[in-house]
Amino acid sequence: MNILDNYLDTMFSRYPLTPETQEAKCELRAMMEDSYNGAIAAGRSQNEAIGQAIAEFGNIEEVAPTLGLAKTEPVFGGPVSGASAFGGPASAASAEHAIPQSRGVNGGESANTNAETGAGRAEAGAAPATTSGCVPAFSQPMPEKRAFTMAQAQNYMDTMRQTRWLLGIGVALIVFAAAPLVGLAVAYGSVGGMRENLSLLLGFALLLPLVGVGVGLLVYRNQRLSPFRRITSGMDRCTPEIEAYANAAQQQESSKRTIALVIAVILWILSALPILSAGIFTQDWPQDQADPLLGLGTAATLVLVSLGLLIFLPANWVNFAQTHLVQTSPDAIAMNDSEQDATRYPVWVRAIFSGFWLVITAVYLAWSFITGNWGITWIVWPIAAIAFSAFAAIVGTIYPSHRP
């Protein structure tokens, strides 16, 4: 059970490595494995069994006293338990140790005076006095988000896994839908007359249903995921247990994703081969004889691209799920995501980023349909890719990222 081992490694990383900690870790591992095996015997899936085991025994702060775990030193110094680092019940105890108390008859009065003084400063709006080794208190703490449960995270992960092929097939169909139209337009674009019109009509007749089916699959997948909108939109908070569960699930599926990515990249690289080969072999042919082969090469290029998407997107489901689950974790909140980081660009730069490929597509289609030179107009794409990369590199240098 690598996923349980990875989960426990993450959770116990907050505690010092001692023989007592190792013994507690082994004991908790045995209890979680018993819960997992019981759930599997009851007919539950692997993800459901793992979620049940983590839900029952995965809260280290609750089972730490039972397992005899030692206290650890937090980032700010001062002895607090592992629970206090996450706002657990040990925070109150650590706060008591943080307040200096005078020994003797007036010790209690001195402690009360310190507490009242700190409270008075907080009410007055001033920063409360803190002692060395204490976490600074804020007069007006930010309201916390509601934490979603392990059962919700598990259900979301299962739904993402079940709908992974809907995403892959939907996107692949939308890309593949252009293959019949573009291929027939290239093959019979220079023929003219009824034959050219029929080829275009057939191309549109194949394109529209394929796009409709692809969009329908994506809409159906979105409906399946709609109950988890609070998770995907970051409205709820991620707990350390759920973060460790999501990271462990991602690590377990990483090998499959890597294999799928390698295959997809190979297909995307090879996708340029059909159209390039057709152009090379037909450069000395008459136009009416070269066009059918050029059309076939263009269609084959789109087929390879869509096949790469069909292989990679379903294998990437766990990365999508992990990103949504941990987007409200402390580590994720500390880092600006790519959308927030993109605000460093001026409006005109973001407008170019948003509309560049739409404009290039419009130029390509207009040039191709007006001139009928489908065997030449494809050169727009590599030129546009080079120009876009150069532009992105230049503006990225002028407006550097503010993320650490």
C-alpha cells in the first residue's frame, strides 16, 4: 500500500524521528491497513477504502496522545505539539506557556495583568505585545474557509477518475473533426465546379456532428462535476490530511501519466511527418495530382494530434484533481497561481495572449479558402509558433514574475 505509506510519511514529517515516533507510525500503519482491508472485503473500491482508512485514523492530532507522540518545535519557536501548528487543541496549552508568569504570591496576578494588557491593546487597534517564541496574534483575524471532508475529496477523486475518458474523447473529437473538412478542401480545392462543392459539403457534414458529440461529452462531464464546484472554485479549505491524500494519489499515478505523456509527445512530433512528406514527394507533381496526397497528409496530421490528446488527457486526471484539492492548502495559498501571476502584464499584452491564435486561425482559413493554396498556407502555423514564443520570451523578460 504505497499510498498509505506516502500519506504517513507526509503526516509524520512534522514530528522528530525517534524510536517512539517510528513505533507509533508502524502502529498507525497497521490500523489503517486493517481498515483498508475491511473496506475492500466489504466490496468498496480502492479509493473508497483508502479514504475510509484515512478518515478513521488519518488525523494525527487526534491520535497523537494515544500513540504517545512527542511534541515538536514549530517554525516560530516555542514548544507546541503537532496539533498546534494546524490550529489544534494544543494551541491553548502553548499559549499558556508563552505568557511569562512571575513566581511567588503575585504570580497569578502578573499573568492576568499580561493577558488583560494584551487584550486591551488588541481592542485599541494596536499590535498586541508578543513574547519570544510565540506566534504573533492579530487583532482582527481573517475568517477561515469551511474545510471540506475526506468523503467529499474521495468522491471528487472518484468522479474525476470515472469521467477522465469523457474529457479525452471530447477534446480529441473536436480536434479530429477538422480533419475531414481540411483534408477534402485540400484534396479538391483546385478542382472547381460541382466536385469541389460536394467535397466541402461532405467535410462540413462530418465536422458538425463530430464537434457536437465532443462538446456534448464535455458538457456532460461538467454536469457530473457540478456537485464539487466549491472544491474546484476554491471556496472551501483543504486540510493537511486531504492534502497528503491528494499528493499520495498523484504520486501513485505518476508513472502512468509519464508513460502517456511520452507517447503523446512522440505522436505530436510525428504529426508533422505526413504533411511534410506529402509536400516533399509532390513538389514536382501537377497540382491536380498532388492535391489528393496533400489532403491525405493534412488529415493524417490532425489524426495524430487528436490521438495524442486522447492518450494524454485521460491519464492526467489525477493531476487535475490534485490541483483542485490542494489549491486552498497553506502551501498553495502562499504561492500565486499562474492566473494571478499573469496580472503583471499590461492589458495589451494579455489581449495579445488571448486573441493571438484566434487571429492566426482566421488568417489561415481566409488565405486558404480565398487562394485555394492549401499546400502552402500551412506554413502560417510554424511561423506563428515561432513569433508567439519570441513575443512571450520578450514580454516575460520585460515584466518578470513576482512569484518566489
